[in-house]
Amino acid sequence: MPAAADDAATNVSSALATVDNVAIKVEQALYKLYLAVSGDGFKSITEKISVIWTPVRNVLSSVLKQVETLIKPMMDPKVVDSIKNVLEAGRDLVNSTLDLLPDSARGLAQTGQRFLNIIVDFVGAGVEHIVAIVDLLLNVGKALINEGARLADTTIAALKKTGVNVLAAG
């Protein structure tokens, strides 16, 4: 592999590791927030300031329901897998046709191939984190408005992979 390609591969690998590390830190912080706002202590505080908290909670509830309606389809594993499958199929198509192209077009196709490989790698590395972060955010919102908050099994699994000691209730 030429030096430029080695440098690009190293940069992509480094970027993927950075994205992964940032996502893990965000997940861990959101889980701490989720525990704080879903616990009895937070509920006790909001009961004491119910005159102020009730109108705020009602507005938050309305906003949360609208946001959840918009993003819920993106949390469906089938939708996420479909997006990933389309990207992988595009990459595989480019890979399988490279040797059929004339030399003049092969360089451009190889650039496209590298680009698709990077996109597929980022999607593969990030899908689990994105779904977990969105689920954590939604459940923090639900806990804030005193609505039944429960983390998805996939979120709990993602948190455990990062070394978080997840409480049984989720």
C-alpha cells in the first residue's frame, strides 16, 4: 500500500477510535443523568416544587412526544440495518466491478471504493452508539416528566460493553 493510503487508513482508524471514545463517554454521562432523574430523590424534589414544576413538566411532555414521534423510526433496528445494508451493497458493487473498468476509470472508482469503505466503517461503528444515545436521551426526558422510563435492551447491552454497571431495572 502506498504511504498516502497508509496515512489515510491510520487517520480513519484514529477517527473511528475517537468517535467511539466520545460516544462511550456521552453514553456513560447520560446514564448517570438518567439514574439521577429517574430516582426517588429527583421525584421528591419535584413534588416539593410542584407549583413550578408541573407547568414545566407539561411543556416538556409535549415536546418529548413530538421528538419521539420524529426519531422513533430511526431507532428501529430494521431501519438501521436497511441503511447499513444499502451502504454495504454499494461498496460491494464497486468492489466487484473494479477489474471490469478501463484503467482510466479505475482510479476514480478506487477513490469511490475507499470513500464507501470509510462510510460503512463509520456507520458500523456508530449505529449502536447512536441508538443508545437517543434511547438514553428519550428516557432522561421521560424520567423528567415522570413518565415510565425504561432503557431498551440494546442500550443496556451497549452500556455494559462500555464497562458501566447497569442497574437491574434499566
